[in-house]
Amino acid sequence: MKQENKDLIHKAYLNLAQYSFDKGRAEFQNKKYADSYKDFDYFRQVLPDDTTSLYVTGLAASNAGLTDPKYNAYAISSYTKLLTKNYSQNPAIYQDLASIYIANKDTAAAFKIAGEGVAKYPNNNDLRKREIEIGLQSGKQDILISKIEAAITADLNNKTLYYYEGLTYSQIAEAYGAQQKKSKLPGEKLSLEQKKVENYGKAAQQYKKAIAIDPNYFEANLNLGYVLISPAIDEYNAANQLPASKQKEYDAAVAKAKADFNAAKPYLLKATELNPKSVDALNNLKTYYLGVQDNVNANATQKKIEALGGQ
């Protein structure tokens, strides 16, 4: 008789759990995330190891956390436990957890969890991209480079890894460029310029490796064109700052800038061929034409940009 009561009680709990789940789902659909979390959490307490219960509880809590940060801790707790289960969507859970840590202004934890996700799912490009984004935001460039190079050693024909290493070097170069603009010390500005150009060069090497594997890799062609013309733009602008008395220096600087612009041309054209509707690719190509003083093609490219709704 006692066993019979135990079974009845268990069934009653399951019925209540199902009721709470249905109620929580309706509340979630109506964007009542805090209420949804409370009902999903009851469902989770009855079925603490169920992946669905952990997922919906974490999802509701993370949405409630957008307006009330206290719910972020509940989301972290549910998602962290979910990662210990054999759940098919765990790569996305790693990304969501990283975003929650970012919302909590805990970039160290965000970078750590993204790295754990990449280690477990090394072929997941979305996770690797997220790790790079967080790493760059939190000044972890050196760690990122070493992690990507280790991954390349294990997978030499993975074009995406070369692309991401190029992207990391590109971002490092941009960071030096931003510092250079703020600096008022000529010596420091020159040093930062050299570091910027050096990292653009490293980025170019990696993008070229990606393109060697896949010549039609749009993003790699697009970015390679950009990192090649960026120093050329600086050279061209610096030449135009020279006084009229330095005609020989001006001619030499313009010649070098044009040579660097022309080095980018094949990749700029390839990017527009691969994606004719990319405003970014067309803007880069227009910059090239302006740099080599080809106003006819610059104007023609501008018309294509405007036709796509760009400026």
C-alpha cells in the first residue's frame, strides 16, 4: 500500500511539473520571462537531470537577466549543469554562457568558457569566432594567436583557422592604429605605425594561406585586399603632406603607395566577383581606384555602391 502511495505521489509531481512547464512556456511566449523562469524552475526541480528542464530554465533566466541581472546567476547555473549532459545544442550553450558572462562584465569567465567550448568542439567556427571576439575585447591577443597556431598544427588544411589568425592580426593592427591617432609624441606615433604595418603584414600572410586552400574564399579575399591597401592609404596621405620643396621624396612615396595599392588589386577584384553585392568589397575597390588616381573606375564603382543602397 505504501509503494502504491509513492507511485501516486510521483505521478502527481509529474503532473504538476507538466503543468508548470506548459504555464512557463505560455509566459515565455508572452515575454514574461521572470514568471516563466519560476515555473520552468519548478519543472527543473522535479526533473533535475532532464536536459529540457535545464535548457528552458536557463533560457528563461537569461532573458529575464536582460532587465534584472540577478537572473543571470540562475542562467549560468542551469547552463553550466547542462554542459555536463549529452545535449545536442551544447555548442550554442557555450556561446550563450559567454554572452551572459559578458553581460555580467566578467570577460575573464567569458573568454574561459568560450575557450572550453572551442576545445570540445574545435570545428565549430561560430564558437571559435566568439572566442576571438572576446579575446580581442579583453586584450588576449597573444593567447589567441598561440591557441589558433596550435589548432593549425593539428589541422593544416583548415582554411578557416588561417582566416581567423589573419583576422586576429588585423584587429591587433587596428588597435595600434587607434593608439597612433591618439598619440601626440612623434617617436611613439612612428613606433605604433611600424607595429600596425607589421601586423597587417602578418594578417596578409595568413589570409594568403587561406586563399591558397580555397581561392574562392570571399572573406579571406575581402580582408586581404583591405590589409594590403590600408598601409598604401597611409603612404599616399603621408606623401601629400610633404612640402613642395621635397618633390623627389613625394614622387618616391607616391610610387611606393601605388605599388602597394596594385598589390591589393587582384584580391579586391576577386572579392567583388565573388560577391558583387558586397558594399564593403566595392568600397575597398573604390579606395584602390582613388589611390591610383583612376577616377573613371572610382566613379563607376561608386554608382554600383549607390545602387545597392550604400554611400
